[in-house]
Amino acid sequence: MPRHTLIFKNALENLEALSQAANIIRAGGLVVMPTETVYGLGANAMDDAAVRSIFSAKGRPQDNPLIAHVADIADVGVLAASIPSLAAYLFSRFSPGPLTIVLQKKPEVPDSVCAGLATVAIRIPEHPLARALIRAAGVPIVAPSANISGRPSPTSFTMALADMDGRADAILDGGDCKHGLESTVIAVEGDTLRILRPGAVTSEMLREALLESDLFKACLILDATSEENHKPSSPGMKYAHYQPKAQVYIAQRIDQDSITDIFPHKKVGLIVLGDGSSQGRLEKTAPPYPDGSLALRVASRTEYARLLYRCFHLMDEAGVDVIVAQEAEQGGIGTALMNRLRKASSGRKI
Ligand code: TXA
Ligand code: MG
């Protein structure tokens, strides 16, 4: 049954709208909220039926657990059975922000949140509207990315509306997302930190934070997402993900002649990575590309990460047949960016 979706603009200034959205959460409904990474489809984390309705609204596989969001470090204990000192340290360094930590769950956390696992993923978002909604609702909010399962995560209000109109009870407009890729997910076991999904809190930043502490210098960082590792790092990483309607290919260089040779008569969307010296822009390509082809020039890897899904969305709207995305250097934000591009392309390269 399609839902009637309310739209709330400026909910930070409009206390009436915020309390209406919080009431929807408390009553077991679904509210799309902006975060600094991507928009999330939120529900009361402690309400099993509400959590289960997220899976049907998104068409999400039941065995893919959700991230629970709290507004303050002090509230992590509402969900986690215990907080190892390494996890507490990392929360204190990177929260609020794009870091999710998987910890042992309390029995009160419904199994539907964790897909039957003994652990729960917890994040403290930085976006003021997400924090205001969690505080007003007075409960932790589970929120997967607010896209139909398998599709790119929404990083703007327009994208969230395109996927969630009729599926959520309300959508909060919070503008464009600052990071544009989903949070870094890590698991903490003893003195080992395992990266399950790379994001804007990079492995380099985590390493530096450990080195700066006397207590955690000796901790080990394992990257479960590296290409050599074929086992899915977390339940969600085994599914097709982040895919626009157009077929995505990764190219080392964007060479106009060879691309038109490979895809004759196809409408092509190009994503070109600049050297940081010029501004990014979306432009129509010149012949020999067929009419309707587009090129997005991104100024840097950070801009690339921020705009990747928006670019997929725009290119799908323009009806391109294939998207050719330029490879970015690994390391820093490049690691998360290439992780998403590999998934979006199912490894296709030209
Ligand atoms: O930035 C984000 O993290 C966004 C915003 C809305 O916060 N949320 C998001 O949620 O990306 P989602 O559901 O699209 O991705 C959650 C990821 C999945 O890869 C899932 O498998 C993993 O977190 N995950 C959740 N709980 C887990 C657990 N207990 N153990 C291992 N991985 C877990
Ligand atoms: Mg997702």
C-alpha cells in the first residue's frame, strides 16, 4: 500500500514540523532524514514492527542489518551491551560524524535491527536535523540509506523524494549531503579494529588517531574491504549496490575517441576527474557523442565522492545508456570512492 508522504521544509526552524516528524517516528512510522553522509529512511529502533516495515519499504533483503543512530555518545549505552575502551575512544575522536561502530547488542534491541546477529551498528550523525529528530523522538533511530534497495543512496532532497515518495510517511528536506558516501563501518574486537565499509573517516585517519593515543597505539587495523578479500566484510556488502539504471564502466583515463568507438551510437555519461585546479561542472558533450550525452567534471576526489550518486541520478534522468567513470587513486577518500565505483560497475572496466 503506498503511503501518503508529507514533506517538511526548514524543519530546524519549524518546531511544529519537527514535532510532527518525531510523532510519526514514535507512532511506528517512517521518516526520511538528512544526514551528513546520505539521506536515511528512519524508524524507531526499539519498535520491531516499525523496523520490519523499513525492509518492505526499501525492498531490502532481511539478512542485511541496519545502523542505529543516537544523538549523543552518552546514548550509545541504550543499544550496546558494553562499550570497549577502544570504541569509546574512537567515538570521542570521530563523533558526531561519519563513523559507525559495530558492538555487542543489548537484549532490548529487536533482532530485526541486527538481522539476527549478536551485534548492533551504532552511529552518531553530525547533521543538525538528524540530531534534532532523534532528540525530539526520544528514541534511537535506525536508518538505512533512503534508496530502493540496490540503487545509489540519495544525497539530496530531490533524490530522496524520487525513491521514497509513497514509501515513507514523511521526508525532511535538509539540503545536500556534505560527504555524499555512506559512513565508514568498523567492528571493534579486543584491540583489533576491522574496517567493514570504507567511508569519509579513512583508515589513515583511524591510524593517526590510534598513534596519538598512548593506550591504543598497539591496536591493529584490518581492512576487510580490500580487493584480495573475497568474503563479504559485512552482510550488506555481498549484495549488488549503488547501481544506477545505466551500466557503469570504470576507465583509467577518459579518452573521447576510444569511448565513442567502444560504445557507438550510445548516449554516454562521462565522469571526469580534474586535478583540483578548476571548478567542477556538468556539461553537455560535443559531437561525436550522440545528443543527450553528458559529462560531469569533478574538481577533486572529495568532490567526486560528494557528487558521485548525484551524478548517477542526473545521468539516469537524462536517459544515458552507459556511464564511464574515471578511476581515482586509492588512499584517503579514494578508497571509499573506488569501493562504491567497483560495486556500481560490478567490476566492469574499459
Ligand atoms: O552513512 C550511513 O551509514 C547511512 C546513513 C543514513 O547513516 N546509512 C547506511 O545504512 O548506509 P545502510 O543500511 O545502507 O548500510 C548499513 C551497512 C550495511 O553494509 C550493513 O551490512 C552494515 O552496515 N551493518 C549493519 N549492522 C551490522 C552488524 N551488526 N554487523 C556488521 N555489519 C553491519
Ligand atoms: Mg544502503
